[in-house]
Amino acid sequence: MIRSKLKLTLIAACAAFATALSGCASYQPAPRAFHEATIQPYRLDSGDRLRVTVFEQTGLTGTYSVDQAGYISFPLVGAIAARGKTAQELEGIVAGELKKGFLRDPDVSIEIDQYRSFFILGEVGQPGQYAYVPGMTVQNAIAIAGGFTSRANQKTTDITRKINGKIMTGKVSISSPILAGDTIYIHERLF
């Protein structure tokens, strides 16, 4: 009786271990597009704050936020779609709108005043939302969030990122770059 219980316990433990390993084996590293997104020009999205300068037009020069719908509300012309555009593309769009009966030859310059936040969850000291700075890596984000907990897997992490309108998650090393809007998840180590 004791041998059969021991045998059943051993079989159950092996099955649980095999299930855990199979879950890890089916998890794939981030696709190529995931890594290529880090070297592409920055694309605007909700939460970005822009400094728009219209040369010799102090009434139009100012700071504008990209709203939840992906638009900036600009004086004279109204809502302008910003989501998915680079700052340079948006410069041309704003200048084009201002040419439609408002200014003869507007000179528009747009800079990112503040990037949208990134999020870090899991086995870090202070999970939450933090300000993004260009050039950040996962390791920088972990440091900002209070470092690893004693249970953290310190080798790899998951990042969830929006690429071309699609949400993707991939496993990356802690030296990988992050983007504004990323969600980083630090897993608990198994052993």
C-alpha cells in the first residue's frame, strides 16, 4: 500500500514537472519585428507630450498631448491624428493644415517633450508606471523599480509591446532595449 502511494506520488510529481517544462519549451523568443522596432524611428501614441513650435507664431507655439484617441488638439485647425506618425511626419501635416487659409508658409517644428510611460511588473521592488527615457534597457527599468526581489529570474524577462498596431510579447535578456509604452514582466525563478 505504501509502495503504491509512493509510486503514485512519484508519477504525479514527474507529470507536474514535465508539464512545467513543456510550458517553458513552447515559449518562443521575441520575433524579428519585435527587435527591429527598437531601431525604427519613434512613433507617437497616446500619452506622448509634444512641443510644437510655429516660427513667429507665439499663439500657436506650445505643448500638446496626444490624447487617448491618438489626436492632438491644435488651435485654428482642430484635431490632428498623431498616432503612428513620427514627429517629422506630424510637422508636415500640421504645416499643411495651417496652409489651408491660416498661414502662407508656416515653419513648424515638433519635438517630444515627454515620452509615454513604461510599466514594470512582477519580481521587482516597486512594480508600477515610470517615465521613459530614450536609450533605456530592461536593466535600467529594473533599477528604477527598486531592483530585483530575492525570487526574481535575473536572466530573462518578458516585454509586451505594440508593433504596427499589434500587441506582441517576447522573451528578452535584461540588456535588451525598451520602448516607451512597453510593459516589462519579471518572472519568479523556479529554483
